[in-house]
Amino acid sequence: MFIVDFDDTLFDTYRFKRTRIQVLKKLGVSEELFWQTYREARNDAEGNFCYSDNCHAQMLERAGFDKQIMYAALQTVTVRMKEFLFVGAEEFLQYLKGLGQPMVLLSFGDPAFQEMKVKGSGVDKYFDRLFMVQDTKEHVIRELLGSTNDKEYWFINDKIDETLDLRDKFSNLKIIFKQADEFPESDYRASGLPYFKTLAEIKNYVANQIK
């Protein structure tokens, strides 16, 4: 089984957000205000992820901007999801799919917005199951490992602390890091786990491991 993360693993979330910033800057929204309103739109009163273009536009409206104009601007980026896949993402997923093992997408964030990104980017067709979680990935992995009898469980992710915590709880996970720019390489190296900058490199590593 291959369990694959979405944001910053298959999808260039950093570039997606930077593009949204640039679109709003042209309408007078500063980068500081973008991040302030993004944080306000990201969680509800209970701390659950609830981000959407509409919610972000509402926060910008509170700051004095026209909600419909803000929403329309954000939508111009949202409809271009496929453009923000990392180079080689589809080839990588095609290769994994061709191995004949179950494919699971496990993504953290607001379920509705994550589903829109996943399906908008077109990668959903490669997966047997899609999980979008708002708390942690632990309960999904526990369910998967407890209800299946796969020979191997591969987990491909970018976030270091999250992954190391899961490794400590599930010793049979075969972990590969997709290196993200927000974390120093030294942190990946210190983990003692395999890490790679590109999906093509991960594909080659998997191919060598399953010979």
C-alpha cells in the first residue's frame, strides 16, 4: 500500500499561496494582510480547519475590501489547480499505480477545500481512497493498518515532526520524505530516513527497493 500526502508532496502549496498573494496585491491587499486574513479564515471557533475562498473573502471584507471582488480574484487561482502540481507528479503516480498496490491519499486540512484541490489537480483518479482530515493522520493510518493485510505500507510525506511521530507509533511504515523548502535539509538528514528533492528521485528509490 502507498499512502501519499498531498500538500508540498504532490502539490506545490507554497507556489499556490504565493500566486494568490500576487493576485490580491494587484487589488491593494498587502502581503501582511493576506496572511492575517488567511489565518483568520483557516480555523473556526473550535479550531477546525474551515478555509475556503469564500471564507477568506469574508475576512478581507472585514478589512474594507469588496467581498465579491476578493472572491473572484481568489477563484482565478483556485481554478488553475493542475498548474501547481510538482514536476513529474502524474508520472510518479502512474508508476505507483502500475505496481498494483492500493493507493491512498491522506491530506490534512479543511475537507471541502482539500477535496477541491485534489480533484481540481486531477490526481484523484490515481487513488483508491481519499482521506481529508482536520485533526491528525494517526487514526486513518491506524485504521488502514488494522483493516488490511498488505505486505508493505509506504508513507510519502514532507512534514518532519508529523512523520517522525507516526513512525514512532507505526514501526511497520516504510517512510520516504519529499523534501520541502520550508525545512532545512539538515533536519531531514537528522531523521535518518530517506529523503529526496524530487518525485522522480522517489520513484527511482521505490523501484530499487521493490526489485
